[in-house]
Amino acid sequence: MTDMPTCHHIRRAGHWSGAGGRISLTYEARFLRRKRLVAEGGERFLVDLAHTESLDHGDAFEVSDGRLIEVVAAPEPLWQITAPGAGGLARLAWHIGNRHTPCQIEAQRLLILRDRVLGDMLVQLGADLEEITAPFSPEGGAYGHGRTHGHAHE
């Protein structure tokens, strides 16, 4: 047992206000069920959720001491992908999705975590790649929030 403040509930972005702290997490670290974390101010807390959750930038941990700790997407090493010509970006997005690779989709660019093999493939397909460091918030799954893989409908 721990006397550390505990989080059993997540508040989704837009459904809370008044953060009492912040924590910066990578895309991978924002997928969790049970983990000890340290907020930016050094406050330690335990996340103990009923199920594994995918957290997004702007969500908040609701901690047992009454605080809400805001989740911030941490900067990560990414490929910024652009393509010349009409339909080029859509074609690249299809190839990325076909490999079940998390992808942040924007009007003029795609963002994925840097991966040499995927980078080489995308260049072969005509992509222009640029190494950047930025927060990563890829598109969520078709059947639910974030990285869920279930097909249940609520």
C-alpha cells in the first residue's frame, strides 16, 4: 500500500478546469494503467486505473488529494512528411496506416515517430522528410478513444 496520492480517474480535455499541476509525457508514456509518476513540480502520485487508457494532450489525472494534473504531450523526435502533387499526402497516409503506424494528420503534413525503415520507404514513395522535435498527438482509433483495439459499441 502507498500513502502517495492516487489517480483512479481521467478527465478528458475540455471537461475540466483548474489544473493543480502538469506532467509532460511522450506518446508511449501516455498509454498506461498503473504507474508511479512525478509532475513537473516534483509531486509524486500513483496512477491506478481500472483499464489501460490512452491519454491525449489536455487530459488530466484526477488525484485523490483533490488536484487535477494536466497531461502535456512531450516533444519527441518525429518525421515531418510532405509530398508534392495532388493526392501525394493521402497516398503516403495510406501506406503509413497500412503499417498500423501512429500518425498525426494535418492539412499540409503528416507526423510519425522517427523510424529509419519507414523513412526509407516513404522517401522511395516520393515523400519529403524532415527531422523535427515536437509534441506528438496521432489520430485515435476508429473504434474508440486513442489506441483502443476493441470493437465494442457503448
